[in-house]
Amino acid sequence: MIHLAGQHELAVAADRISSRLQKIPFIVRCIPDLTRVEHSGARDARVVVRPGFSFLRGEMTVLVQREDAPDQERLCWRLEMRGIGSSAQARVVAQVESLGEQLSRLHYEVTIEQVGGLLRAVHSSLLQAAMQQTVQRFLRQMEEQCAAPADDE
């Protein structure tokens, strides 16, 4: 199991971030290395990504499912990733804290619960570094999307 936790400050109101993070189409637009969307519903999406990591080439199908959180404060998702000869399952938990009218802090935890196939042979420190890079790219794209006017979400 690989665990990553952190926080990210955003120049966006907390209620705006919380509202958008509850919508799968918004989440999908923030996914790094997105190639195509195969399905996007109210509680789940199936997308294809092409990660650029040296140990993980080709396309991966990612199933993103929103889960019910144990309380109103947190948001939870489950991710299932499958590629040729590799697979992984992860869980993401996030909580948005208001720091002011147009400032908030996103607390997040990402846990890779299971890796399979070729990913099992990759050292955990390399997987954690790749996970950190992906999370940072997701957060940058999320901030850009939050700054954009709301549309069909």
C-alpha cells in the first residue's frame, strides 16, 4: 500500500470547489494525460489516459467512481486502472477548508491499495513519485478549471 497526503491552497471559494468536486464531468476534465472519455455519468466515468512514465507506457483505462463519504465534510472516489500487463486500485479522500471569501485549502489523501502485473515489479518509491507528480498536475488543472466559468457541470 502506498499512501500520499497533502494540502493545496487555492484562490477559489471553498463552496465552489466542493460543489465542482462532487461532479464527475469536472473531475474528468482535470485528469492528467487524458486521451478520451468512454463514459461519463453522475457517479462514475471511464476514461483512457496515456501516462508518460518510463515504467508505464501505452494507454490505461481508468474507472473513476464517486463514493459516499462517512461525513458531509469529505469527498471520496475509487479509481481502478488497467493497462496491458498492469493494474492498480486507489482511493482518494478530500476535504475543502475555507480560509476566506476567495481562498481555500484542499486536504487530500491518495492511497494505492493494490498494484498488479508489471507494476508490482516497480519500486514503491518510484510509484510514489509518479503518484505525487500526477496529483500535482491534477491540482493545477483543477485550479484552472475552477477559475473558468461554470458550464454544464
